[in-house]
Amino acid sequence: MKSGADNMKDPYEMFMQAQSSCGINDKCEKKVTHYVDVSVPVDIVPTADVGKTVMECCGDPEVVCEEYTDNNVCSLVLIQKIRLKIPVCYSFTAVAGKQNINCCKNCGE
């Protein structure tokens, strides 16, 4: 009399028999393709950092005198040309928005 262990089939053999009955050994493979439209908005967020500025006087100031006789006032307007050096470091960050996907009907035809 055979023991219970002798009556058990090899797991690999059982797998191969199941594969044969499904036709997988015949290599009946199908590939399906489908097109979809995918969209994603991308926002560009700029940033700028200003460094230490430098100012430099250019030439002599211009002096304009304005008289207001009715108020008995003499007003001086000083005009000075200056040169400004302003270091600016620009950068940006790209941020993806909400993605969207739509099945594409009649694509590829």
C-alpha cells in the first residue's frame, strides 16, 4: 500500500498540466494597444533675490533755484545723477498642476 506522500503529485507537474489545458504552451499571446491623451499644466513660478546694492555719484549736482516772491521763498532743487548697481539673481520653479487623462476614441486610425 502506498503512503499519502506517494499519492501526491509533483507541484511542477501539476502546474505544467494546468498550463497545457489553458493553451499557454501553444503561445497564443495577444497584445492590445490603445491611445490616450494625457495633459498636465505646468506653472512657472519666478523668484528673484536682490543682493547688496552699490551707489555711485556721477559728476556734480545741478542746482536749480526757484523763487516764489508771493511767499517770499527761494527753493533750491538739487539734481544728482547717480549710478546704481543692483545685483539680481533670477530663478524659477516649475510646478505641475492636476494631471488629466482621456481615452482617445478613433486614435491611430
